[in-house]
Amino acid sequence: MDGHEKTVEVLLANGAEVNARDHYGWTAILFAAKHGQSKEVSMLLKAGADVNIQKSGNGWTPLILATVENHVNVVQVLVENEAIDLSIRGNKFQYTAMEHAIVNDNEDVIAILQSVKAKSIRQNAL
């Protein structure tokens, strides 16, 4: 469902606040992650979007939204950001992205998240 790159490009070029929220608590990166727009997510991250921003009301992050929707391409873009926090919990169940992936049987997302977790453990051990 990619295809809003030009809109994002124009908005950012004209000084749009990258972490601005609408009246429902959505930011551009939250919306893009939920809808599988990996190119837009990448553009927003490069412009300084908060990779761990949480949606007002339920606490979901871009990673949780992409995981729930099984947007593997977006998950991959998000976890490449060094600031990603895999421990954030969102919604009424207070699940992490990994727990959502397990509940939804998203094997590809589980593999990506396990890889990131293992990499983080190795780096912290050094």
C-alpha cells in the first residue's frame, strides 16, 4: 500500500512537524506503520520521527502496529533503527510487539524480532 512518498516529501520539505498528532492521537509514522507504508516509515525516520512514539489512548507504537498488521517490511525498517525499544507494551493487554507476533502467529515477524533481541544481547555482553 505504498504510494504516499511524494506527499510525505512535500510536507517534510515545507516544515511539517514530523511527530505532530491529529485529534485522535495518530502521528504520520503510526499511520504509515499500520498501513504497511515502509517507504514512508523510512522517510519519516530519516526526518527525525520518534521510532518509539506511542499512540494516545492505547500506547501502541509503530512496531506494535506493524506487527499486529503483519507488515513484515515495515517491521524490518523499524528494527533497523538503533533507538527501537522492543520492551514497550501497548493496548489493554499490555503486550510487547513480540507477544503480539506470537499471539497472531506471525512467524516472519517473530524471526526478525528474535534476531534483533539476540543482536542486542550480544552487543550488551561486549
